[in-house]
Amino acid sequence: MNPLWALGPISMVLGVFMMWVFRRTTDRPALAETIRHIQAHLLEFWLFVDEPRLIGKSWKGLLLANVRLYRLLLVPLAILFVLMAPVFFGLDAIYGSSP
């Protein structure tokens, strides 16, 4: 039997579970605001292409926004790591050596 027939439904169930965990554990308004800040800083590169001082400020703001994004995603990723590591190792033990 082709392993894809078993891995397809397993991956869909795990994907839905991971989406559910992310929706329950993230601060979605803060996450959306941080993503908008990142997009704004990226647009500043195009707008202020001729002004190095403003590009430097934009880089600083972009790096700080990325740090904030990673901080917001740390809790859901830690929860998923704890819950999904045994599943991934189990699936690798079963399907890791099959062609």
C-alpha cells in the first residue's frame, strides 16, 4: 500500500489541529498590528531609497518588529513543539525508511 494514502489524512488532521492551537494561543490583534508594522517598514525602503539615514531607521524598526513577531509566536510554537515532537518521531519511525 502506498504510504501517501495514510499520510494524507494524518497531515490534514495535524494541520487542522495546529491551526486550532495557533488560533487559541496567539494574540491575533497584536499579531496583525506587528505584521502591518513589518509591511510598513518594508515599504519605507522603497519610499526613502535616496535617504540613508531614514533607511537606517527603517532597518532598526524592521528588526524590532521582527523581534516582537517572534516573541508573539514563541508560546504557540513552544506548545506545538511539545505536542508534535512525539508525533513526528513516531511517524518517522513508521514512514522514515519506506521508499
